[in-house]
Amino acid sequence: MESRMEEKKRPEWLKWTIRVILAYALVLAVILAITIIAILITFTFIIIDSFSDTSSLGAISEKYFVPVSEFMWRLFTWLVPGL
């Protein structure tokens, strides 16, 4: 029975390669999710401003959310080769 268990062991380099690839994919997913959320908040604030005839939410979104979404999008495109 022990010989079967030893035959099924995967090499250590394969385990770490899969872990690194999954961690990379997770980082990309988190960056993209943050970017999408920041863009959605920005658009929501702009739509609310257009209906309420104010500009306070638009100013907040331009000051805080637009730089975050731009930075995260640049980071995402930098981390994905070919974009």
C-alpha cells in the first residue's frame, strides 16, 4: 500500500508551479474586480448627479474613484502580457 502512495506523489516543482499560476490569476482577478467596482461607483455617482442637478458626487468620484480605477487598470494591463 505504501508503494501506491509513493507512486501518486507529484513532484514538488509541479505543486509550486501550479500554486504560483493560481496566485497570479487570483491577483489579476482581485485587481480587475477593484477596477470594475471603482468604475461602477463613478458611473453611479455621475448618473445620480445628472438627475439631482448637483455636482458634489461627481467631484468626489473624480477626486477619489477615477485615479483608483486608472491606476488599477494600468496595473492590470502591465501584469497581463500582450495588453
